[in-house]
Amino acid sequence: MREMNAKEVENLLNEGKKLNIIDVREVDEVKTGKIPGAINMPLGLVEFRMHELDKTKEYIMVCRSGGRSGRACQFLKSYGFNVINMAGGMLAWEGKIE
């Protein structure tokens, strides 16, 4: 599984890169703050919402610590999606939140 750490993701955002970030935490967890521009898609709904994703794009998956996003990556990769897990999740995130 491909991984990036939180600092690498933050640096890409700071450089103005357009990233497709999917936050797989539950709705109440996201209320405490998410990476700007991230789309919330709780892990339990990924299977039912993957039709909203584009297989030609790259997605960075995020959760609290990296475990759930890792499972989301494995699942989506098995369906042909291009995914990267953000290692350490939001616990490692030091950038801006919204």
C-alpha cells in the first residue's frame, strides 16, 4: 500500500497542489476539524459511495490514526482505484483544519 506522511500531504497543499482527500472518520469525529477541502466519507459508507469517485484520479485517504484509512485503501485498490494512505492520520496532522 502506498503511504504518505501528514507532513508530505501538508507540504503539497501549501505548494498549491489540488489533492483529492477522503476523510473516512465518522461524522462526529470530523466535526472536531478536517483537512481543508477533504470530503467526509465514513469507512462504513465507502462501499456504497465509491461510485462518486473517479478511477482516473488519485485519492489520499485519512482517518484518526491511519488504520481505517488503510482498510479503505485496501478495499478501493481492489476495485482499481489509485489510493494513498496518510500514515498517522489526523493525530499526526499539524496543518490547518476547517
